[in-house]
Amino acid sequence: MSRRPQLQSLQDALSTLTDRFKDKPAYQLALVKNAWQATLGEAATQKVHKFSMHEGVLHVHLQSDSLRHELSLQRSRLLVALNEALEGAVVLEELALH
């Protein structure tokens, strides 16, 4: 008698695959970049030179001084929106715009 293979949903399979990467900084940074793009859109994402994270602080290096100024005026709202988009996968405590 042959055994049936153990079937699981696609969501469970992907969750099993990505669980071991959740604590890795590169994975967390990729989640943050996706949240940034979802929150601010493609145009603002293209003006970012570099993202980095250190101890809960997201450092965003922007190519546009005007965008940096506009985002600095909305820093607290942007931080709340990013944390909502991340749904607890990564918690950002501060946003530093460079």
C-alpha cells in the first residue's frame, strides 16, 4: 500500500521556508524597502540612494533635498505608516533621513 504525500498549503510551505530568515538583517531590510515602496510609491523609492538599519533606526539616504525636507516634516506619520505596513515583522523606533 502506498502512502500519500503530506500535503500542506502554499502559505504554510512559504512560511516554513522563510521562518529561518526572519531574524536576518538583509531579510528585515527587504521587508522595510517593500513597506517604503508600498507607503510612498515608486517615485519616492527611486530617489532613495541607500537604506540601512541599526538598532531599530531606519537610515534613509535620499538623493533629493526637497524630498528629504518634505519627509522630515512628516517623519512621525511616516514612521507610523511604515510600522503599520510592516505588520510587526520589523519594528522601527526611529527614522533618520540623510
